[in-house]
Amino acid sequence: MDFDISNLLDQWEYQPGQVVARRFKTKNGREKIQLRLDLGLLQMNAEGRPDGKRPFGHASLFGHYRARLLKYVAAHDGGDEGFKLKAEDCAKLQLEALQYHHRYICLLHLEDYAAVIRDAERNLAVFDFVRKHAESEELAWSLDQFRPQLLMVLTRARAAQALDADDYEMAVRQVEEGLEHIRAFQREHALPEVAEMSGEMQSLESWLEEIRARRPLSARERLERALRDAINSEDYERAAQVRDALRNLKPAK
């Protein structure tokens, strides 16, 4: 067996600062995703756990810990107060979440927004699980500190999905909600000034301005603009016609 992948790497140039990813099918028809790195390739499954493993017979390590929680609750009269994740547990869940992080970054680049949302929401559930059950706040923070970045990716995928459907109003709403979720997280941790300076906030706010600029005008907005133009040019006859058209315009449903 030839272990040297130099020829493969030479055919696929690495671009610093950019996500370079591709999707393909193996000979057995299974979909894989590859991410080009500076020193090689990262390959992962397109479905299920990215590395294809089934920890303790479950689809993911997170699934294993949730099963442990259910068993604990059943044995403790429906309560979960004593169920705790130790440092080793949190570290394992963080490493698994990193696998999904690599995949949804690739999927975002490949514009598979539904799959991005699937993986990002999955990691968000992991963060919530660890936040609730970690035996210390420090352990919970080991994952939760990455929540703003995760929220940014999830927001981008949801808004991009809306843009694909030409639903600019929904896209704007998704970005505004994503921004508010990040602000709420920063307020919760007494870091409101960090939120406005963070790369996640700046990226989303810049994109929001771009979406608003690209959004097609509604019939009412077009008439209102025409009315302003007519008044500014002192074309009062045209202004009267546009004003009548505005009055007769049916309200949007």
C-alpha cells in the first residue's frame, strides 16, 4: 500500500484563510466530505457521526450520555438533580462537537444549509446539555465559550436558506434574531461590550446591511420612492397620480 498522499495534495491547492472543501461519493456509494488543510486532508462522513464511529452502540457520544441521563432519571423518581458530567465527560463531548464543527463549516462552504442547520442545532443541544449537567461552571464554559461562533454559523445557514427561497424578510428576521441571541449570551456573562466588538457580531451586522440593500422593494416602497422623486422634482401632477395609486394599493397580507 502506498501511504504517500503527496500527489493528491499537489492536485488540490491549499488556500490560507479560506475554507477549501469538497463532497464526493466512495465506490460503495457513501458520501464523504474532505477539508483541505495546510499539511493534508481531513475526511469525514456526510451523515451521522463524522468519523463513522458508534460509541457504546449509539449514533454519537452525545446520544450515549443522553441515554445515561434517561436511565438515571428513571432510577431516581424522575429527577435529574444528581446527574453530573465530570471533566473527562465534558472533554469527550467537546472533542466530538469539534468533529461536527469541522463538518458544518465545510457544509456552509458547500451551501448545504439544511445539513449545516442539522449539525449546528445538534452542537447547540450538546452545549445546553453540558451547561445544565456539568459538575462545575468552569467545565460548562469549556464548551459554552464557543456559543457565539456556533450561533453565527446557525444564523448564516438559516438566513441563506431563506435567501435561496427569495424570502428577504425571513432572512433579515433570522439575522436579527441571531444577533439578539449573541447579545443575550454576552449580557448573561456580563460582557455586553464584547458582543458589539466581536467578529461574530460584526460579520452578521455587515451581512444584514448587505441583505437589506439587496432586498427588492415592495409595491408600496416603489410608489413611496416615486412620490418622493416627483415631489423633489416638483412634478406635482405625477405626485398626485402616485398618491392616488398609494391610496388604492391593497394592504399587504
